[in-house]
Amino acid sequence: MQRLGRVLHISPSMNIIVKSETIPKIGQTVVDDNLTIVGKVFDIIGPTSSPYVAVKPSIKEPRKLANKQLYIIPSKRRKEKK
């Protein structure tokens, strides 16, 4: 589990906007501090030095996440056969 960043607000389209500490990959799973899945990375906005991440929520009340810390679960890499 890797820290993604803190939730800034919920957009009018109900996406969760996070001030990111790292640059995640599109589609990575996002969880809260209780390891509850809250959504998936939908978009990355802004410069690479200070990115914002839009998370498409999979929970009913994303507004409850305001100012909370979110995390990403690193995707498992498939081992290539040689």
C-alpha cells in the first residue's frame, strides 16, 4: 500500500479530487485508511511536480472522504516468461 494523498474536494461530476504525493497509474485501486476500496484512478491533472488525481468513486457517499488520506494498492506485475 502506498500513500496517494489527501482529498481536497468532490467535483461537480462526483469525482474525488486528491492532491497527490506520487504519480499513480490510471486504473489503480484507491483505498482509505481502513482498506475500504473507494474507487479507481480516473485521471491525472496538472504538472508532474505537483499532480492532482481524479478518482472515480465506487462508494455511495464520496463527500464523507473530504480531507481524508487515501492510498493506492500497487498493481501486481505479471512475470514474463523467458
